[in-house]
Amino acid sequence: MYLNEVKNVLVDVLNLGEAGQALEADSPLLGSLPELDSMAVVTLIGALEEHFGIVIDDDDISASTFATLGSLAAFVEQKTA
């Protein structure tokens, strides 16, 4: 459920277009998507907070959170629980 919503936010924030629609749960993000730089991570976090009505603290974020689309979706799901 969260996977597609998180993917849609990611695609919008990074302007990935059609290429973004091919992302799967095991698709690597950080280090694999050139669009996902440090500024994009900050923008993405803000977009996820707004879309899902959650608050993401700096302490919550690690590289493993952004390892794959699936890990990011699982993180968002955990924050909304």
C-alpha cells in the first residue's frame, strides 16, 4: 500500500517521469539515483511528511532508510503506525 504512494512522491520530487514508474521495492535509491542528492533528500523528507502527515526527526534518518524504495516505504509505514 505504502510502496506506490512513496514511489509517487519520490517520482514527483525528483522529476523522474516514466523512468520512476519502473522502480520496484528492491530498486536501490541512495547512490544509484543521481537525482537523489543531499538537497533532494531534504526535499523528499518534507514531501513525505506533508503527504503522509508524519514528522520525521533527524535522528530517524539513516542511509539504510534510503537504501531501496522498499526500505523507504517500510520506514514511512512505521512512522504512520
